[in-house]
Amino acid sequence: MEISAKTEYAVRAMLELAATGDGGPISVDVLARGQGLPRKFLESILADLRRAGLVVSTKGARGGYQLALPPAEIPIGAVFRAVDGPLAEVRGRRPHQTEYDGVAQHLPVLWVAVRSSLRQVLDDTSLEQLLSGELPGRVRDLAAEPDAWLSR
């Protein structure tokens, strides 16, 4: 699985917003500087996050963006979906919609399991947990596996 720059930037921007708490709206410029993100690209990402109901925007001199929900209520999976669509697709189709004949007949089960494992990590981890580092036990366990940090 490849995590796009768009998704990475979206998560980083959401963390930046979560870190500010209820300090009011944060401008795109402040968000971009805070994480070293390209401003124009960030504007597009924030528009996607706004359409998904994850952030709200305020216009004007004191305008900017803030979280639409408390950080504890925003799963990281929702951020992924807001900017890049479904967590897992197979050539543009959902894993459960795939069908194969012959020796490949069991592939849909594998694709669904891959999607399920992504959900278990991304949907069970909130923005607040990621910000604090108090990740769910399942996530900590997976990251602690002996080969988890090794490239293959």
C-alpha cells in the first residue's frame, strides 16, 4: 500500500489543527508553515476535508480552518477516505466486488482481509490518539512486531 502525499499532508494538517485545540481558526499559511507543506496543495486538501465534514472554514481576516469534531471523534481512516477515497480498491472496484475464476477464485477473500486490516488500524485510531502517542494496543502490537520496521 502506498500512502499518497495528499493523505500524508492531510493527516499532518489535521494533527496541526488538533494541537491548537479551541484556539479558533488557523489560516492556511500558518498550517502550511507549521508542517512545511505547499500552500496551494494544502488548500485543495482542506477543501476535501471540509466537504467530508472533518473541518470547518471561517472567512475573513481572522478566518481559517478548525476541526469540525473533537479530535477523539475523528478516526484517521476518515481523513484517508476524505482525500483519497476508499481504503482499498482493486482496479477501481471494492474488494468485495471482485470475482475471479480458476486458481484466482480465492483472491477476493485476501483483498477483503487486507481492507479489514487497514480498517482495524486506521478506523480504530483517532486523531487524538495519534497526537498524544497513546495509540490503541493493536496498533502498538503491530508496530512492535520484530520485522515491522524492516523493508521488504
